Amino acid sequence: MTLAALVLVQHGGDDPHMNLLYFWAAVLLALTPVLIFGGIGVWIVRKVIKERREDEVRNAELGMRN
């Protein structure tokens, strides 16, 4: 038997503290990749915007058009 099954057999599966722990573990597992990949996406978008602004300033100084 797995450890989870043994815990359920021992406690009957009605322990509210374990249910709360499982809930927060699931929330953490769901949010972690969203936060990591969302942060990477925001970082990339900011870099692209910054690069475009620098190109516009450089082109304006040289008198060039897009």
C-alpha cells in the first residue's frame, strides 16, 4: 500500500487539517509554473519595449525614419 492509502486508512480520510494541507499543496503546485512563466513573459515584453524605444531614439538622432 502506498503512504497516502495508509494515511487514509488510519485517519478515515475525514481529517480537515490534512484536507487543508492537500488544498494548499495543490494551489502551490498550480500557481508556481504560472508565476514563473508569467514572470519570464513580462521580463521579455519589457526588454522588447525597451529595445524598440532605444531604436526610436537612435533613429531620431540620426534623422532616419522607420
